[in-house]
Amino acid sequence: MCRWAAYIGSPIYLEDVISRPGHSLVRQSHGATRCHTPVNADGFGIAWYGDREEPGLYRDVMPAWSDPNLRSLTATVRSHLFMAHVRASTGTATSRNNCHPFVVGRWCFMHNGQFGGYDSYRRAAEQLIPDDYYAHRKGATDSEALFLSALGAGLDGDPAGAMARATAAFEDLAHQRGTAPYVRLTAAFSDGQRLYALRYASDDQAPTLYHRWSVGRGGRAVVSEPLEADEADWLEVPQGSFCIFEGEEVTILPFAPGKAQAAA
């Protein structure tokens, strides 16, 4: 399982989430505590929003803890909205194209989890990606395929519904052709204005997800694991939830992909 962290609020240096805290994302890349895989060394990536609509993107196959360029970039770049990911592969190759986040236009997306037995229905999953978005398919991960499928399902106009419809289609394939656990999923994505996150699983073992508002920073971190051990005010996102973060506001809605598919 991978680890990730996202931030929305007043501009801060990326290092304030990615590398400086006691249990920062970089520390989690070699010492995660709330997942089955403590080491996440199969690449990393960051996407950040600045003055332009499309986010900046930096990804590499090195472990996050060993890349001096990452340390320099996070120490000098400030952003009001950014996402970062450290990867533990569930079977696909370690390559830049398979590293998160994935970016298409103004959207960026990252994922932690798995669709059970994905290799056995990968071709069918890729057929869920509309032709208009298939040109953006650069890697081989289920994560990127889910993102492109959600874009094709209407992510621009209905983020929650589109992600539910895409997840339901992948879950159906996992039940038909894959293996248990069929879906374990936390994801974060953004259009540069709002930060969205979801937590879902076909069993009761969804990957962990937390969020916290910092008055001093004037912003919110959304993370796989709390960034400091001595901060007791991290809030756990319930399983089966879709979250919308905008400014200080938080909206948490039920996330039920099966119902979304039935209504489509």
C-alpha cells in the first residue's frame, strides 16, 4: 500500500507537509505505521498548483528519502494546494509513468489501495476509458485507469458521481474476474479549486485517511497517516465517505458506488 498527503489553504512551503514534520510523508516512505507495507520505495511524485490552471508535476522512480532534488524543490516552492505520493507497487513496474499523481489538464489524482486481481481484467478495465482520454494513458496502473475512467464518466461536472460510477465499474470487474479483496481505495484529486478525497472498500479494511485544520497555517492537511505523533486533533474519515475540502469548510458525503451505478 502507498502513502499520500495533500494540502489546501493559505500558501505554505511544500516541505511543511512532505519532509519537515516528525512523521512526514518522506518519513512514511521508509517507516509507515498504519499500513501493511512500512516501506514505500517504488517512486514518488508531487503535483502543485500555482498561478496557472494546470498543476506542476515532478515524479521519479527513486525512493523519496534519497532524492536531493525533492528536498530542494519542497524547500523553495510554495502552494495553496498540492498533493504528494510515495509508492509501494502492487505489481506494475517501477517507472515514472506509473508514479502518482497523474495529471490531465487542470485535474490531478492519486490513489492508495488495490483492485484485486487487476491483471486478469486489465484489458476490460482499459475499455472503460473513453477514446477522448485514452491518449493520456501512459502507464499500466489500475490507479491511472480509474482516473481516466472517472474523467470520462463526468468528473468535471459531478466529481462524486463520476468517481462512484468509475469505482463501481472496476468493482464489478473485480468480482467477475478478479480476487478478494476486490476494492480497497483511498484517493485524493483536485481541479485546482477544491480538494476531494474518498475512502472506500468492498470489505471493512479501507486504507486509513485523516484530516486536520491548522489555525496557524490557515490550511488543512489530508493524509494517509497523521504527520505528528503528539497531535491529537487529527480526524479520521469514516469508511464509505466522499470528502470535499474548500477553504476551512469540510463536506463529507456517503460514497456508495453500487448505488451510483444502479441509478445510472
